[in-house]
Amino acid sequence: MGSWKWNWEKAMDRLGPMTVKELRQGLRRRMFVWPFLLVQGLAVLAMAVEFGTGEVAVYTKFSGVLNVLLLVPGSDQFSGPFWGVTGLMCLVLMPLGGLVLMGQEMEEGNYELLLMTPLTRWGVVLGKFYSLWGLCLLTLSSLVPYAIVRYMVGGMDVWRNLSAGLTVVLASGIICAGALGASAFRSMPARIGVFVAFLGSLAVGGSVPLAFAALSRDEGCGFWYHLNVLGVVWCYSALGLALARSRIRLVVHQYEIQPSALVIVLLLVTPFISMMATLFTGGFFGCVGLILMGFAAWFADQSPKAPAGMAVPPSNVPLAQPPA
């Protein structure tokens, strides 16, 4: 019993102070409590509707991860009201709370105090991201009993529902990263504009390689499709987090491009790179362009540093003149 407690404490320490602080605050916010309670009631209602109509989502070759049509009511690939409710909560309502996260640190310069501690810029941004995404995953995990009941009743296609669940997990992480990046801007109109630009870039740059990989082959959402899924997840998660990180840089030299402006340019250029990579590789490796853009965003905001062996320059402090 004692060893289990020790292991749990060590695991919590590895999360980092920023993640633990944000999780504790997030679990007490109304932006988490009320949607969490609401989703339980909606899940029960959605299951009652499914059992009442008797409609069963059967297997389709387009059941793949990040196929958001599995969660959209009215589409020919919709997987039922249960996943519609889950997608609404974990992909819309919960991530929207991230639009205020970085603003808490930007309004009065709190990030400057944070960066005077051993925390790095990545530590601040990743801590907030893990907490926001963790709340989405916590909400999703609370719906697992309903999914088990749906399975026990019968008639549920396992792969289609697993694809829908993984779509919620990965898509919520991408949207949380984009919301966090947008929240680093000071005014609400700027946040909304950047977030809309992020979603637009994701819709175009992410859907093109996935659609080509799924529609150009008889296997549908098979190996090549899911290979491109990895590129979409990496690229847009990196773009969102890099945008948030670029906004809390303490010093920008006169000869440097504004870091946040550079990341926004990368965000707008990414759909063109994605389409070109998809075209040149015949729809197989559109993920190559996405992976490269993800690394470009990750390393775009690098502060110039002097070589490690360079001596510290002498201080240039004017000496006080002795009294006459």
C-alpha cells in the first residue's frame, strides 16, 4: 500500500508544477463542472434515442481516425447520437475554454514572473495544454460506461466506434492546441480571428491528404490514410503550441521577425504545402509536408545565443565622478 502511494506521488511530480496547478484550477471551474454534468444527461438521452429507433451503425471502409463525419449528424457516415453528443462536448465546448487560459498570464505580465523561475516557455505552454486536453479526456473517459452498455446490448461495430473514440481523443488535442495559441493574444477579437484562421488551415491542410488517401484506393481508411493522420496531428499540434510559446518571449531583437507573426505565416502557408506534397506523392505521403511544417513551427522561435565558450563581456557601468 505504501509503495502504491509513493508511485502515485512520483507520477504526479512528473506532470510538472504548471500542469498540476492548471488541473487543480480547471477541475473547480464552472467551464468544466457544468459541461461535465450536462454531457452525462445528454449521453443518457442519446442512448435512449438510439435504443428507441433501433438504428445500428454498420461497418464502412471509411471508418478511420480523424474522420469527423463520424461525429456530424446528418452525414452519411454518422455513428449515432451518442458520438454526436461526445463530439459536441469534447471538440467544441471544452476546448473553447482554452481561449482564456494564456490571457490570464498575459494581461498583467504574469508570464514574466513565471519565466524567472526554473520554468521554461515550453514548460508554461505544455503545462496549460496538458491540463486543458486532460479535462477533455476526463470527460471522454466518464462516457466509457455508456459505450460498454451499447456494446453489451449488441449490434455495435467495434472498429467504427473505436475510430470515433480515437477521433475525439486526437481532434480534441489539436483543437486545444489551437485554442491555447489563440488565447495568447490580448484582445478577444484577435483571439477569435486567430482561432478561426487555425481551424480554416486545419480544415484545408488536414482534409486534403486524408481525403486523397481514403478516396484514391479501394481500402478506404487503411494504412496510408492513418499514416497521414500522424502528420496532421503532429503539424497542427505543433503550430498551436508554437504560437502560444512565441507570444511569451521576453525579448525580441530589432533584426528579428516577430515570432508570433512568423508562426501565423507558417499556419497560413501549411495548406499549400500539404496540397503540393499530396499532389507530388500521388496521395501517399501528403504527411511529409505536414511533418516538415510541424518541425518548422517547433524550431521557428529560437532566441540567438552566444557560443558556450565565449567569455562574458565586461560590464559597462559608468563610474561615479568624485566630488570636486
